[in-house]
Amino acid sequence: MEMMPDKLERQIKASISTSCDKHERKTSNMKLEKQVSLAKSEYEFQCEEERFRKRTLSRPAEVNILPEKVRPTFNISPDTTGRKRKFSSSELLPIPLGLQKILDDIDIVAEHSANGIVQRRARLDAILFNTLATAKNSSSADQSVQSVCLHTDIYMKMPWESKKGLQLLWGRPDYSLWYGEPGKMETNLMVCAAKELGGIREYQVLAYMAMIHHARRMAGREDTSVCGIATDTFHWAFLRLYNDSKYSVHTYFWDQGQQLEVIANLRRIIDHASGLARGLKSDSSLKKSSGLEFVSP
């Protein structure tokens, strides 16, 4: 495509050649070339601005869902059927001595620390990784649990059509539980660690859960349920988003004698991941069906 300044330059030179003598034409052409050079630079700059504007407009706006927008955005609602969460005596196992010793050591080291985030993150690392290791080392564990693993700080993003147009939902859960073979792994658990004591983020983890729930529905999965945890390691909120897009929240307090219930909940989530791993198919990825992606930092 011919640039506008080039075309204009030829037209003006043609006009000069018919109306001026040789000396005047040379002088006029030199002045013209300087003006055209400036015009070309300005024109190219404007074209680049226009190309950038079009690229920006065509790219979905990145949004982090506000707490009050989570439920209406994904059309999910609290469960009102009173689904209970009960545990058998075989599920309420004693806290491993090794885990308790680690937690005690962390609390001793962090006793006078001004940064409580370090203590809570260390405690959460210990509880999550020890519980998963115990499940893998169990004599009754089947092979599918060996594929279950924990990841930290993975970014997730998904395109979403809203009243404002195409948007890109994104977030970064502190932990996520994964299952399946390398190259086709999926997740069934999102964990958000509190930034301050008592400041658990239920709606934040619910937003991440809803994104996965939507992706699993788009992929035609029979089981679209997703689990979530919001915790400061003393106060634990276990969330479950069911196949019918209803969610429940059950809370437990580690320092009020409910450690066994916390561990039992974690073991159930790990067992759920193991079951999903057995039925995972490679021809139905969540990315293909919904655009949901996970990106390592």
C-alpha cells in the first residue's frame, strides 16, 4: 500500500516542473524533500499509534473479580440443603508426631517475629505437604494417589464474556492440588492463605473454584465439583462447589481441638483427586473447552 506522503510528493513535484525554471525547481525540490521527510516520520508515528490502539482494543481486559461479584458472575449460590460433613472414626486419625514437632518448632522460632506471614506460610507448608506425604505412604494407597502433587503460586487465567465485552479473568492461588499424568494434569483444590491472622479470604478462593467449575462443565465432565480452602492455619474454612453450582462452607479451628477434622478434610480432598486421576482423559482438556490456563511464575 502506497504511503500518503509519497503520493503527495510526486503530485507537488509534477506541479513544480511545469510552473518553474530549472534553478527554482531544484531549490523547491530540496525544500520539499525536507518537508516530505518530516511528514513521513509523522505519518509513520500516527500509523504505529493506530496499530497499537487496535491491538489494545482487541485484547481482553484483565480483571480480578471483586468479592461481591463472584456469585452473580458465575451464577453460583450457597447450598441450602444442609449437606453435612461427618467423619468416621477411621478418618479421624491422630496427628503424626513428626508434624506436631514441626509445628511446635515453627511456633517457637516465630514467637517474637514481627512478620506473622512467615509463620503462617511455614505452618501451612508443613500441614499440607505432611498430609499429602502420609496419604502417599499409606499401605492402602493405590497407584493413582502417587500422581497427586502440590503447586504454589501458579497464575490462572480464563476468557470470560460479560456485559462489558470479552474479559480475561485471572488470579493466583497460594496452593493448588494437582493430579494425573505429566502433560495432562488438572486440579481440584485451590488454597488461599490469609495475609493476616483472622483475615481468611473465602470469596477469593471461591472465585478460583468457580473458574475451574465452569471449565469442567464446558469440558463435559461428569464430576464438576471443586474444593477450596481459606485459612490462616488456625481458622480453616473448607469450601466445596458441587455439580449443581451450589457451594458449602465448613469451618474448623486448629487451636480449639479440631486438628483431626482439618486433617480428615485434607485426606478426603486428596482421595477425591486420586479418583479423578483414574478417570482423566487426554482428549478433553479444560484449555480447549474454556480457555482456562495455568502459568508458572
